[in-house]
Amino acid sequence: MFMPCCQTHFLAVAPKQVEDILSSFAKENFVAGQKAYWLNDGGINIDAGENDIRAYYYENEATIKFFCRDERNMTIYDRKLRAFAAKHSVSLNEESSGYLFDKLTGK
């Protein structure tokens, strides 16, 4: 199944931090609040089994990228990811701020 990539990526994430960061995100943003866990395809479930958003860690880039099941929800998840990153001092890619501004203002 094709899942479009969110514009927001977490940067400079060491391998040993991935599960802790994503588990914190999951607990703060989803009702079930369960810890993130690795899937057989290398993805990481972060939405308490809802399968609306999934994370993938790219070790060669030290980057976590996020993929949504439905493109219509990308703006919602980009907002959540950016708010979480600001609260927890997680570095973001520069493109995410411009994309979100354009999406919210219709430009």
C-alpha cells in the first residue's frame, strides 16, 4: 500500500533514541498511548495500531520520516509532529515549516 510522506522529518536522531522519541510521541498523541514498536517491514507503529501514520528510521541520514495512510490527514499529523518537536527540542527539516504555512494559508 502506498502511503504519502509527511513534510515533517525529525533530524539528527541517534539510533538509540528512535524508540524513546517515537514512544513519547505516541503516548502524547494517541488515546491508547502505547509505546512505539517495530514492524516486520522496518517501519515503526506510532499510532496505537490505528495504521494512519507510520514512522521509518533512515540510519544513514539519522532521520525519522513519517508516512500517512490518507493524504488528507497529512496537515494534521504535520502539526502534531511539529508541536512535539518544539516541546521536546527535536530538530526538524526546513521544508516542513514552509509546507505547513502554505497548506494552512492556501498559498
